[in-house]
Amino acid sequence: MSASTPLELTILMPCLNEAESIARCVRKACETLSRLGLTGEVLVADNGSTDGSQEIANREGARVIHVRRRGYGNALRAGIAEARGQWIVMGDADDTYDFSDLRGFVEQMRQGADLVMGCRFPQGGGRILRGAMPFPHRWLGNPALSFLGRLFFRSQVRDFHCGLRAFRRDAIERLRLRTTGMEFASEMIVKAELYGLKIAEVPVTLSPDARTRPPHLRTWRDGWRHLSFMLLYSPRWLFLFPGMILILLGGVLGLRLWRGPLVVGSVGFDTNTLLACSMAVVLGFQLCLFAVFTRIFAVEEGLLPRSDRYESLFQIFTLERGLAAGAVLVLVGLGLFLRAVWLWRQVGFGSLSYPDSLRLVIPAVTMITIGTQTVFSSFFLSILGLRRR
């Protein structure tokens, strides 16, 4: 069979110093291809092994490619680009996943799934054998990150970080995956959800790895990389929702304090609290602007898909409307400020009643600040949208 002949399935394994387990993994994968009657290959994307993993994989019948740029994501992206199969099953080369049990993945692919995730947790029918996953990963890290992934992206995937998964190569290539490290696992699911790919899930068993060296995974570093990636791809949860909460809390309490002091039990709230409310409103407004900026930039750069909601954004937030809204806020703020100056003049520009003057000056400064932000943000939004026009 020539190198250009398309195959049904590529079993892809990223590898970095897996001499203790790579032979067993390749052997199981080759036997599975034969047993399932599939034309396929076993492809090892080696990321710079120094323990002879490449030679062992070759000897067992795998095709080995050398990936110079280090990182889990780099190895997998290179492997996907080199794969000859229409379908790809990817899994770690440390013998934690059983490559002899891939029938469920193949069946889901034959039924039209674009991405088939393995699930290691009991709620998805999977199993985690004793010693296969550290306590913090099993009960804290993986459940928490998977929950956030489902919340942020309305996903039904129970196990966001299972290393055994299958996908249609052409579907995943359209996602233009970019990350280089362990967060590649999250990027694949997040973008698959955002672009509307059909996702299925099958139960798998996670076994203790066969290596004696320390694992490549770093709990806190890689956990943070997964979390920060999900936040960056969800401007609503990173910017919009916190901004709206700040505006709501600061605005409601600020309006009440604008009328006069508020006493709750033995605690009194007055102009100092009003100043804090002003800060909350300004920060919240800025966060909401960041959400809009980020969304436009991500869509224009191809990081997020276009949508009807995105197109309506430009119909609602036009340059002219933004300039008008900003001008109104600035004028109202200037009116309040001039009112405070007039009261100051009434006492010969001497000492003013401290709470009463601040009850005018703080809202005035807040409105002028937000109005000015609105004016210049409207110009910035127009610049971001130039490519769309």
C-alpha cells in the first residue's frame, strides 16, 4: 500500500520517553486494526524521546514521526497533520488506556459522530482502577474542570480530559486547533461544541501507567492552563457576567445612597460607600466592554465561529449610537457637576457640606467617566469590525 493511499483509521500516540510501555501499546493497536477488519496504521508522534522509544515503536510496526517542538498539543497537531486515516483514535502511550478495546469508538464514528470522547468516570459508565489517578485529579481537578466546561460551553461531555478519544480528521482540521500543551485536550472539545460538531461519549477504563519515571502532567501548572484556556474562550463568564453583577450591585446601592444615608441595624452607609459603588459601576462597565472587544477580536481572528448573535452586535452597537449614548452620559454628568459648582458658589466657594457635595460629585464623575469610555469604545469597536465590513 502506497504512502498516499487513504486509510480508514489512524491510531495516534504522542510519545515522550515511553520505552517501558510503547511496545505493548503499539502491539494492542495493531491487533485491534486486524480484529476490526480496518485498513489503518499506528502512528507515533515522538516528541524528542531519548530512551529508544522510536526504535521500539518502529520494530512493533508503527510509523514514527519526529516532532521537534515540545508539548502535548504540538505532538498531537503534528500527528493529525501526518495521519493517513479518515478517522483518528488518539491515546497516551503509557498503557493507561486499552488500545485493544476500541470497538465503541469505531461504532460511534460509523454512526456519524465527529468526535467520540472516552469517559473514565462511573457516571458515564467508565472505570478508574486503583492507583490509576491521583486523589486530587479524581475528586477535585477533573470533576471541577469538566463541570466548568459543561457550564461555560453548554456541553454534555462528562469527562473533558480523557486522553482516549476518536474523531474525523477533516472535522477536527476545520477547527484550526492552536494550543501546544496539555490544554489541547480542552481546546478540542470547546471548539467542537462552538462549531456544532456531533459529539458522542463511550465508557473507558483507566489503568495505572506502566512507567517508573515521573508523569509529564503537572497538576497545578496544567490545571491552570486548562482553566485559563476555558476562560479565554468564554468572554461571557470571564468578563460579561462579572461586569453585569458589579454594575447591578453598584448601581442599585448607589442610587439608594444618592437619595441619602442608609442605616441597616447599627451600620450606616453614606458617601464613602457611594464612592465604592461608583468604582463597582465603572469597573463593571469596563468588563462588559472587554467582553464585547474580546468576542469581536476572537471571531475576526477565527478563534470563535461567527453567529447570528455576533452579526446583530454590529446592528445594535453602531458607532453613531455609541457616540450619542456617550454624549448623553457626559452631558448629564456635567450637569450634576455644574450643579455642585453652583452650590459651591452659593457659599462663596468656601466649605461645603461634605456628604451633600459628594452626593452630587460622585455620580457626576461616574457618568462622565462612563460616557467618555462609551465614546472612545465606540470608535474602537468600529476599528475591530473593519475586516467584517
